[in-house]
Amino acid sequence: MNPHAEAFRDEAQELLVELESALLELEQQPDDAEQISRVFRSMHTIKGSGAMFGFDEIADFTHHIESVYDLVRAGKITVNKGLIDITLAACDQIKQMIQGNAADAAIKQSLMQGFRDLLTTEAIPTPARQQHAGPSEQNDVAPMASYRIRFKPDHDLFQNGANPLLLLDEIRELGACAVIAQTGDIPELAQLEPESCYLYWDVILSATAGIDAIRDIFIFVEDNCELNIDVIEQSEPLENAEVKRIGEILIERGDLDTQTLKDALDRQQRLGEVLVNTGVVQPGSLQAALAEQRQIIKIRQQQQDAMAASSIRVAADKLDKLVDLVGELVTTQARLSQKANDVDDTSLTTIAEEVERLTSELRDNTMSIRMLPIGTTFSKFKRMVRDMSAELGKQVALTTEGGETELDKTVIERLNDPLVHIIRNSIDHGIELPAVREQAGKSAQGAVHLRAEHSGAYVLVSIADDGAGLDPAALRQKAMEKGLISSEADLTENELFNLIFTPGFSTAQTVTDISGRGVGMDVVKRSVEALRGSIDIAVKQGQGTTITFKLPLTLAIIDGLLVSIGNGFFILPLASVEECMELNQKELDNHHGRQILNLRGEMLSYISLRQLFAVNGSPPPIQQVVIVEIDGYRVGLVVDNVIGSHQTVIKSLGRVYRGAREFSGATILADGTVALILDIAGINETAEKQEGI
């Protein structure tokens, strides 16, 4: 296996996601120069990298697309739906070639001919693009540059109501800068006019803003000042380029001539002192030149630091191995801490505490490496929504929020299919046809909104649409037809909504390629619960449906609550635990054996884990109740003893225990004992089934 080829494939897959996202944004805003540059950059990188690593077919094919978007960037070809369609189709072909599949020759030839036709068509400049064209549009990325600015106001500047300090503050907002006030023109006190401006300023600015952006700051005073703006440093200097010397800078600024500089250097004194002492250069000019030199040195150092801190690509299996090793280290550290407590050796305890601190820091850093922003997954769905809405004759816009929210990479990977199912159902079942929406007083275009946000140790991912919403009556009727409920069943709206997660349940009237076979939503529920998450449904009849996934941040190491039942040990996810309380025999007698308890006036049901797991022996006189949150409501789990918090390294269960919904994994305690990690939702479901028997 060629590692360079694999690296190219990985990078190209990411670039295609970025490319599709930019194309869909560009379709909505055809004059957006930033999106055009995004498309061009992605194409250019795919072509260049493909040629470098031997993917000549991809490079040649991508070259035709790049040529077209070069004309688009120059304002000679207008962006329209046809151009976007053919480019997206080309992305599909590139994706096939990247994966090693042979591209369809007929489709490939048709696409290449389409791009050739665009190149040979007479290019007509787009007025809107010309009107808003600026220097930044001619570049892929707004480059970092350093500018020398001399702002010398006329003496009557104040009389026009202008405040030069406000202008200087605006310059500071553009980037790192040094501002030097020049006082050489201030006259003697007898000749000084209080209402006149005698100061002028030299500014050294390093920013991504172009010269036009800088000039715009002075647009209202440009007739009352002398303004000079020069580029003194580009973003990518030569590797061994030296910073200009003070004399060179002063000559460029016009504050010094070459012969005077030579005469001063012949005196073998420090240049700055010579120039100031001889009166050739004013102290303010020297300060400005020194500030310029320092600014360039600083910016170059920042660029070097940024290059040194650049990211590297690491294989996923290596990262998983690192997490496994950290997990083993956490278990070993717990054993060391327990041994230190048993021996009662102060020096050993100190070492154990230091190891615990370092292990905790290493664990947190390793977990953060696994965290990825969910926005990359969100962006993949824009293409799907576009194609699917066109297929169904609907108008649907996908919007996203909270793309910077981070989740464990494993959670993100396994979340893709459930999100696809929900979005497809939202478009197929939820969003109405344009004519139907207009009759209902809605806009013809429907909306699907993806949102992610942190909530404690969990992340909430919601999919909301503004369609017709779920109809409880229709759900009830369909459930009765399938024999899922009886006609006398008294179900709440929320219980009716949750019927859509029943295997084989579907409200579609006809079976299509998209939906109608009752396969999907039950898989969604199982997938989310396998991630130790939960699903919530909120419906506003006629206004839309919102489905929310509540997912844990990570699946590798969690904080848990260690409890015991009989001789066995169990772990409860600490993020789900709200509080603990005692349950004595008197409390049981007061409720005549019914599994309810009084928590500060609130009646809560509880589940005896000793009974659920059929543990032999008698419970202790005083049992413990752990109050947990399940699907929005609270329930108590009765255990024998609560031992305390525990840093839990999650181990997968074997195939024998795959059907045990009450457990989501296991962990190893400090003494080598195995403790099962409880699946709270599974326990609740099992208890409800036992009550129904």
C-alpha cells in the first residue's frame, strides 16, 4: 500500500466535502467571491496533489473544471444552476476515481465536453461582479501583508469636525500595528494655533486587509490630508530573507538619502544615534523606522510559530491504540492509589497522587484529540437535501447551527446513518409540496435545521423541520391496523409519537425508493441507544417536528458512580445521576410494597436492581436509591451500597452478552474485579416489560 496515495485519498475526500459545501453556498449567492475562491482552491489542490502522486486521470479531469472557475473568478462566466449541476456531477466522478473505481467513460466524456463548451463560449463580464470586484477577489486567500502608512492631516483638519484618533483606532482593529506620532512640525508656542493640527502619524500595520480597506478608513478626510500607503512585506517572505536595516527603511520612507547615510556610517557609531545627533533625522522618524523593523520581526516569528504548530495526519487505529493504552494506565493508576492507601506510606501516597494528576491530564488531552467538530458531518447533508428535494419536486433549504460543537470521532462516525434517516424522513414525510405549503399560508420553500449544542456531559443534536408535523390520530390508526395497540389503549401524545420507532411501522401511503417500508426509524433508535444516547420528539401540529438526540461526549472513558448489589459491582454513568438517598424498611412499609418513594413531596417510582437481576440473598436494612434522569423524567434505582465516583474505562462486552440491554459495557476496578456498566434506558425498558407481563 502506497502511503502517499492513501494520504492523497484522505485529503481529497475532505476537499470534496469542502467543495460541495462551497458549491451549494455559491448556488444561493452566485456573486460571493469568497465561495468562488473556495471552489477554485479545492479544485486546484485536488489537481495539484493528484498529479504529484500519480493520479493523472483525476488531475486531467479536474483541470477542465478549474479552468472554468478561473473564468468565473475573473468575472467572465456567470454562476447559474446549470454550472452548479455539472460541477456537482463532476464531483461524483472524482469521488469514484479517488475510491479506485473506474469512472463511467460516457458520463466523464459528457462532463468534460460540457466544461469545454463553457470555455469556448464567448465570455461576457458580469456587471455585478465587476462592480464589486476588489483586489482580494483576484487571490485565493486574503494574504497577510505589512503596510507603511503615513497619515499627515492638513492644519485645518479639526475645523472640519474630524478626529484623527478615531481613524487610528479603526486602523488598530484591522490587525497588529504600531502607531508613532510625529511632533517635528509643532511650532514654537508663540506661533501655535490651538485649533490647528500639527501632528502627523506613521503607522506600521500587519493585516489581511487590502490597501482599499485601509483607504476606506480615510475616505472622509482624504481631501484634507497627505496619505501614503506602501506594502513593505508580503505574507510569504523568502526563507532566508533578512529584515531590512534601519538605513534602508529610512531611505525608502524618503526621510534620508543614500549619500547622507554613507557619511553617517563612516563615523562608526550606532546609526540611530548618528542620524539623530546630526539632525538629519528627527527622533520620531527613527522611532517609526524601529517600530517597522520590530513589527516585521514579530510577524515573521508568528509565521514561524504557526508553521511549527501545524497539524499532522494520524491514522485512526494509532489514535485508538493510544486511547486503549491511556485506559490501561488509568486502571493501573487506580490500583497504585489503592495500594498507597492500604500501606499508609506518606512518600508512596505522594507519588500516587502525582501519578494520578499526570494520568488525569493525559486522559483529558487524549480525549480532546479524539474530539472533532460536528460541522463536517453537517456539511455532507447539504448535497443530499438538494438532490432529494429536486427528486420529490419540493423546495427545501438546509440550515445548520453549532457546527463547532465537538464530539468523539467514534460518536460522529456512528451518528451519520441516523441523521440521514431523520433528514430523509423530514423531507419525504414532513415537508409539504410547494402548492400545499402556500395553501397553508407557508412559504413555498420548506426548511430543515440541524443544530448541535453542549449540555453538561452530553451533546444535543436536533433535526427540526417546518412541515406538517406528526398526526397523533393517524399514528394511532396505523398502530391499530398493524396490531401494535388495541382500540382501548389510552396513550399519551408522546407515546403515540414514539410508535414511529417500532420495527415495521410507517405512515407512508405508498412505498417509494426513499421510504415507506417501515425500515429506518427503529434502526435509528437502536443506533442512538447503542451510543448510550436517547431520542426526544417534539411536535407542533401543522408547524413541524423536532427530533433531538442526546449523546455522550465520548465512548472511551467516563466518570461513573460505583455501586454494589450483593457481591457484584456496577457502574452508573455519573452524568445521568442527580442525587442519592436512603431507602429503609419504614419507607417500604409506608407504601405497602408499591415501588414509589417520596422525594421532598414529589412521588417517584423506583426500580429494585436486586430484584431485576435476581440477586440471591437479603438486602441490607438500609438500601440506597440513586435518582437518575431517563428521557426527560426521573426514576430511582435501588442498590445495596453507593461506594463513590469512579473513573471508568469502558470495555466492550463479548458476543454472549450482546443481547443484554441492561448493560452497555464493563470496566476493571483497582483490585482486578470486573464491574458492569449499566445502561439506564435499557434497565427502564426491561422493568416496564416485566411489569406488563
